[in-house]
Amino acid sequence: MNIKDLGGEFGLIENLTQDFSQFDQKIKKGIGDDCAVIDLGERYQLISSDTLVSNDHFNLNWSTPEQVGMKAVEVNVSDIIACGGTPKSILVSLVLTRDLDAEIIQGIYRGIKKKCDKYEIDLIGGDTTHGKELVINVTILGVGAYGNTSLRSDAKVGDLICVTGDLGGSTAGLEYLRKFKDVEKLKVKFPYLYKRHLEPVARRGVLQCVSTAANAMIDVSDGLASEVRHICKESECGAEVDFSKIPLHMETKLCAQKLGQSAEDWALSGGEDFELVFTVSLENYEKFDTGFKEKITVVGKILGGNGGVWLLKNGMREELKGGYDHFS
């Protein structure tokens, strides 16, 4: 039996962890969300971890070492933000190839430092070893206001499903680089996609508006389809996503046309946009000011538990499929 037979990445995780007991009653949420959440009494401790592997999550043929370091921090910050928290400290562990130029590692750490300075994050430890691929693992610790986390399990029937920004841009940039292998050409022709893929930024700027109003929330690391299904699984609910409402940047559409691919498919399944998908009651949505409403898009709604998880396309419902899986 291979991993795909178990249901891919998330089926594997469920298979491996289902028999583990929880001994510490202070753990409010363990496996199954963007962060683990530990109840410290007056606040929540948030913990997450992400691993970036060379030639999978980044490619030094078109990413600078500094960009790789910046991305390693931003993807972790995004997890903390998706739970409504504030990042505080990180541990960085590295797997280095024996022939790796030290200047590459120095560049990666310059990128890490740049983002630590931006978010006022402390570097507090880590580990270093050798292997066949360059691997960067960041574990991040953050804090959340007591009683005010936004977990995947908090969606309510009738909630609107909202997305910040636009989707598919990171995958558009990646697909362009895979085809043309020319980072400077991408930077000139599609500058927005260059930034989206090589220099992603977590959505801290909207957190104040979202965190007090949202029920469930998740960041877009694996594509809109996957993130909505995660919310539905944890909240034991259904959902409907309107294909025509998926927010796309003009450069993403133009790149899709050039490559003969679908911008909407990139948004549903590509991932690494690090926007936020959140559910909110109609009442709380109406309280958002006009300026904030212009920064988000309502793409669907939460249904009852037996309602299924659907994509509404051309007036017809089909199963909401897609989403990036490392083992598909």
C-alpha cells in the first residue's frame, strides 16, 4: 500500500495519529488546524511548524537565498495569523548538503532576519544536520487572545465563506518559471506574479478586522478547494463555493491564457497564496466597513452537515475537488 492509497497527505496524517492519546488537558487544539492551541489561562500559546524542501517548495535557480529565508518565515507567520494570533518566536532547523556554499545559508538567514525584524520575532534555537537535499524547517510560537482564536472547527451553518485578496497568483508564477525558466522575464512581464510566488506575504494587515468577526479561518497553502474541505471536515458541515466568484488578478488570467491553463484551477488547487479563507455570519459581514469589504470576496456559504461540499459552476453543482497534495 502506498501513501496515495491511504488518502494522500492528510489521510496519512490521520492514519498515523489516530491512536495517540491527549494527556495534557490544557491542549485546546492539537492536530487538525493551522496551529496547536494550548490554554495558558490568560492567553493561548499557538505553535506551528512548516518544512521547505529544495526543488519542491523553492528552487535556487530562480529564488535568491534571501527570498527563500523570507518565505520560510512568512509561511509560518501565516499559520499563526490564520488562528487569530501574533507571532513571537521561531526555531530554525536545517538539513544541509555537504557541498552547499556557505554564502547560500548566510543569504537564507539574511532573509529570515529581515522577516524577524518586520514582525518582531525572536530566533530562539533550532538544529543543523546534513543530508541529500537542502531542507529548512521553521517552528513558530505565537500568542492568541484568550477565547478569541479562529479554528477550522468554528464554522456555523449559514456563514458566508470569504477570501482575502486574490488566488492562483503563486501557482501562475511557478508555472511560468517551469515553462520558461526565466525569472527576469517573469519579473518584467508579470511583476505581480513574481512577488506572489517568490516573495509571499502573510495577511497580517487584515487580521484586526477579521479576527473579531470570523468564526472559522484557515490560510490558503494548498488551494481554495482543499481549505474549504478542511473547514467542513473539522466543523462537520457542508459548503457551496461559486466558481464565478473566485477572485483572480488580471496577471493570473493573462498568464493562464499564455500557458493554456485555467486560472480558476490554479486558485482551487495550486496553493501558496497565503490569503485567508474565513467564515462569518451575515450579521458580522454587514458590520465590515466598505473599505474592508473591497479587500475581500464572498465566494460561498456554509451548509448543514448533510449538505455536501459543492462547487457551483454554470448553474450546476459538482463535488468540490482539488487542492495540492504532496503525495497525489
